[in-house]
Amino acid sequence: MNAHNHLPFSLCVLSLASLMAACATTSPKLASMYPDARRGELVETLHGVEVADPYRWMEESSDEPELRAWIEAENALTETHLSKSPHRERIRERLTELWDYPRYATPSKYGEHYFWTYNSGLQAQGVYMTGKDPAQEGRVLLDPNTFSEDGTVALSGTWPSRDGKRVVYSTSDGGSDWKTFRVVDTETGKVLPDELRWVKFSGATWDAQGEGFWYSRYPVSGKEKDLQAVNYHQKLYYHRLGTDQAEDVLVHERPDKKEWAFSASLTDDGRYLLIYNWVGTERKNRLYYIDLERKEAGVQDLLTDFDAQYSVIGSKGSTLYVVTDHSAPRSRLIAIDIERPQSEHWREVIPESRETLRGVSLLATDRLIASSLKDAHTAVRVYDLEGKALSEVKLPSLGSARGFGGKQSHTETFYSFTSFTTPGTIYRYDVTTGKSTVLRPAGTSMNADDYEVSQVFIPSIDGTKIPVFLTHRKGIKLDGSNPTFLYGYGGFKISLTPYYSTVNRVWLEMGGVLAIANLRGGGEYGAAWHDAGRLANKQNVFDDFASAARWLVSEGYTQPSKLAIGGGSNGGLLVGASICQNPELFGAALPAVGVLDMLRFHKFTIGWAWTSDYGSPDDPEMFKVLRAYSPLHNLKEGTSYPATLITTGDHDDRVVPAHSFKFAAELQRAQAGDAPVMIRIETRAGHGAGKPTKMRIDEATDKWSFVMQALGMALPAGF
């Protein structure tokens, strides 16, 4: 959620009286079923408003006996409920069957070596491969399946040196954002003694000689890898191979700005070390540089106004080619001379257009490969260094293409293509001829002719047109009988584009309609679209989602009792707020690892960084906005809420699980209807990244089993 991609980004107000009241209106049938959750008497006065927080004790470590007992009781209840599904094991079998196919990641080239990840099908974690020809089988360089017995220690990042002879790699334990950096020799497979800790939200940038690398880390303090402590004071260091971490050289810090963080990249000619300075998840950054031919000059200012996003994609001498949204909400490519960096000297190369420029690569010396979003699907074009359009990369259909990386000297690059009915295929692209050839065909297939994929534009409450992708079997009747799953995110300038998913494929095979909504707050239409769904405009996101739901009902796709909604992280907030504001509109809700306590999110780990999207609860004006939609604070006792399955991981140190714990306890207490409210708490799991395959299959199995029960579904014949 950061500006340079080096980081990982109600209408009903619950009164104090109702928060502290006994659970008199909870459905008697359900009240006796739910585990007891102690309600404390804590009340705080925030900006003159009394706010009760009876479950504050759930913010303690999940290893505390009282909380651990509650977690175990809730998991046991959820398991009992899900075990009653007559279709659960068949869903698990089908997911396992469809998951079991070879999957490759897009390769990258360093020196004479190519690198890629590969999973044979049901391996807990994909393995990291290397070879001299990416079309060949290659050999295993790192196998994270050997890192732990249960598969929960994941390979979370890899950064080869320029000659490809060594690779920095990071591991994550139990899904945590904390990383450990190590180095492996490509030829021998030997792991070197170097080991770096206290690393979070950082990559590694090798020097041109392969003698060491730059990285960012946090200070050593308190309990190592604390999963809830607030993260401040990140610093940029240089590590020389073969030395102890204590000897690493501090390159840049700002002790007077605890929220500031840093990342680095090196121009292809090895001359300029570029230092990106970002604050939280704000899509704006500063840019500094060190001229490595004049190290004595130190860190030099380049762009220091924090007024836009700046991402350097290549250089020619002292000229940097920069993708920016400065004076261009949908982004453009400009050329900046380091010797004259003022905006009046900038040269526009690729101007802003109606499409949203997502990224540009400089390859084959003078070719620019530009990837854009056209109504949330990919378009790719080729330009010269003067900005003249030369050609377009022809893609198979409406979908998503990712990749096109490489060095400026490379004449080949690689990309993947996927869509809702097209599993990922890897292509090799010849930059000089403009020809794409299949490098790795998809390891599985889906009969696209059986399905219909469309994009509709539905009006939100204020008339703004919201794109929604629809996928379903051909020939469905628009009589309101179709079970439908509506998914959204709507935040942090993140775009939802077409993609193949085994989990979603099973939903389609079960007869469901899949709807993906491109809500305001995302990045589908650039900075203005993002701004329209953040801070004081956040309610637009929930309105967009509700409008999409109502459209699906009005057009005959489904009805409220057949409509399920889902989203994760910021999307979990979306789902939580939606059932508070429109409980009658949905039959089932799946908030995953959600930000659900909008008055305390900034108190844990990196939560303070999200104030760029949410605003700060410490600001009296934003407090009013946040309190108005905070899911935890807008549950209304005596309301019939839809069937809800909350999911989280007890090692989530991105959105700490207390959000989900507190919301689950309060929703169970407030529920007046007979629809179940369950929470599924994965142990040894974090925010989502690095989950072993079996854990992902089990989670998807329980997700669809719960939805089937809630919506009254039956499996179609032949499933």
C-alpha cells in the first residue's frame, strides 16, 4: 500500500446505553449457543463523546488464557456448524481436484540466470527455481516446504543480484509481516551466514558489484517480532556480504519524523541510488538520490514536496524517466534531468489519457512498454523515448496482463495473462519484433464457452457509474433465483481486475453468479477515483456497494436472501459497514481480516499508516466520520443481521485479530434474527500472504459451505 510499491497499504449509531445493556433482545435460540465473552465496563470520552469498549481485553495477546479459551470455543462452534453441511466434503474434494495443477510465475532474468516460482499443484508453498532457459524445467534453488514442518514459514520475497550469482530472500513465520533476510548462492545452493532481522515493508537492492545491498528495517526494541506493537522510525541501511548486521551502514533516516519510511532502487547504469521516502499508505512520496560516483556529496534532494506519486522506471545519463500523477490524476510519464529537477524543466513523454497508466518499463535501450487500465482491464502499448506510439501488445481477451519487467538492455520480457475464465498463461515478448509467444501454457483449462462474462456500469446513489464484472453460466434465468457472490474492496488506490481463481471457479460450478465491483476508493480511474472514496468521502464506497447489490436484485439476477457479500482487509471493513447500514439487503456476509474498529485501528502495528485513506480518530472532525460508519460501533442491538462468517488469523500483524474478535462478540450479542454469526480463527496464519495450500483449501471449503447453508443452496447435478 505504498506509493512506490515497496510496501506492502452507519447510519445507525450504537448508544452507550445499548452497548452496556444486557443481551435481552438477542435471539434466544442463538444466545445460549455462543461462547461467553466477558463484557468489561470500560468507557472513554473521545472528543466529548462517551464510547464504550467492553471487549478491550481482546486486544491482548491471543496466547492469554481467557482469550485463547474464547478462541477455541468459537472455533469449536464454527466447526460444529460447518460440519452439518451435507456438501462440505464434496466442495473440499472439488477444490482439491481443481487446485492440483502446475503453476508458474513470470520469470525474470539477472545475468545469465532466470528465476521463477513453481508449484506442482498441492505443494504447501511454491518453490523458487533457477535455470539458463526459462522454457526448461530448471532446478530448485529454494524450497520453502523444507522451512517448517507445517508449511507456515513462507518464502516472502526474492531479490537476485545483477549478475544473478546470489539472491537475497526473505522468510515470514506464520503469516507475520516481520521478515528475516538471508542470502543464497545461485550456483551451489549454499545459504550464506548473513542473517538480517527487524525487517518489515522492505525489499533488497543490490549494488552494481554484487558486494552488498540496501534494505530498510525498524529499530531493535522490546520483544522481537511483537505482533501488535506500533511500527515507527524505519531506516535505510547498507549491508555488506559477510558482515554482521550490527555493522550495517546507516544510509538515511529522519529521527524527527517517526512515520517516515524509506526504500531504495539503483539505476541500471549503477550510478544513482534512488531513495524513496513515503509516509504510511499515502500514494505520495519524496525522492532523493546519491550519485555513487560522488559519494562524498551524500544524499541529495530531488523531489521533496510530497505532492504526488513518483516512480523512476529507467534512466539515460542524468535523465530519469518517471511515472507520476503530478498534474495528471490518471498518471503520465515524464523525463526529469537530475541537474534541473524543477517542474518547469520536466519533459512529458507519455501524456495522461482517458486510461489509467499503471506502469512503464524501459527495455531494448529505447522502447517503453506502457500498461494501462481501460475500464479496469489491461491495455499494453509500446512507445519510443520521445513518446511516439509504435504498437500495441495484443492480448487474448478482456483480462489482466502483468509483468513486462527487465533491464534496459534486455530485448525480451515476460508477462502473464489471466481472466475470469482463463487460467494464468506466461508469455515471452520480443521487444524488437513485437511478437508474443507462449512460454508456459496454463496448467489447467476452463471451458469459457460455458460461461458468460460481461461488464456493466451501474449508477451509484449520486449517479456515478460504477463498473461491475459479472460471470455466470450461460442461459441463467433472471428471475431472482440465482445465488450471487458480490465482492469488493474500494480503498488505497488498489484496483480489482479480471483474474482466474480456483475458489471462484468452484462457486461458478455450483451455479453461482460472481460479481466484482470496482468501487470508488480504488485505483481503476486514477487519483480522482481514489480520492472520491477516502477520508470524508468514504461513505461513497459503501453506497457504491449497496447500489451494486440493489442493481443485481432489480435486474433479476438474485434477491437479498440469495445474495452473499465478501471482502478482505479494507474489504472486510466494506462488508462490516454494509451489514450495519443495510442488513436487510444480504443473505450472507464474509468479512475477512477486516478493519472493523475504526476508532482504534491506528493503535497497532502499521495501522497508523492507514490514516491517509481513513483519516485519524484523533482528529475531531474525522472522528465524527469514522464513528458514523465504524462497524464495531454501529451494530444495533435487536437487529436481524445476515448470516455472517468472520475470518482472521491469530498471527495477523497487519490488521490485528482484535478487530475481528471484538466485532464477532458484539455481533453475536446484537443479533436478533436466527441467522448464525460465526468466526473462524486460523492459527499460525496472518493477513493472508504465505498461507500453505491446504490451509487455503480448507478456508475456501468452509467459506462456500457456510454460504450454501445461509442461502439455502443445493449442489447442481454432476458437481
